[in-house]
Amino acid sequence: MNNAWICLIFAGFFEIGWPVGLKLAQSPGKTVQGIIIAVVCMAISGWLLWSAQKTIPMGTAYAVWTGLGAAGTFFVGVLFYEDPTSMMRYLGVLMIIGGVVTLKLAH
């Protein structure tokens, strides 16, 4: 795995951070802290995506970035925020992950 793909994977992980920051900002007394976390994660995620797109095709990079962010945010919501689950929701996330893996293998 080359540096661009490593940047892209980290970009996807930081993509998870901004919805978590926004969720945290809804807690009493945590508004500023949550917004700061969200903005910092957005900036880092965007910069890493920009870096990855130097060698990874834009469509592939964007799909992987959003896929990792969506799947990761789903799991964080389930594990820490009591988001609802069902077999269909898990199947949907598995399909997202499958698409991300397919894009990586097809590169």
C-alpha cells in the first residue's frame, strides 16, 4: 500500500471525527469543544484527501473517503450513542465496506 492510500485511509478516519464533534457539541457545556473537534477533523480530513488525490483518481478517492466516513460514523453511533441497529442497517454498511474494498482492489 503506497502513501496515497495511507493518506486516504487516515482521511476517512478523520472524516468520522467531525460528525462526532458535532454530536458532542450538542451536549451541555461541550458546544465549543465539539465544534473545535469537528472543524479540526474536517480540515485534516480534507487535507489528507487532497494529498491522496495527487495519485488516486478523484472518483475512487472520494468514494473511499466517504465510504470509510459513513461506515465508521455508523459504528461509532452504534457503540457510543445508542443509534438504532438492524440486520438491514448492518447489511447496508457491509455493502459500503464491500464497495470500498472493491475500489481498492480494482486500482
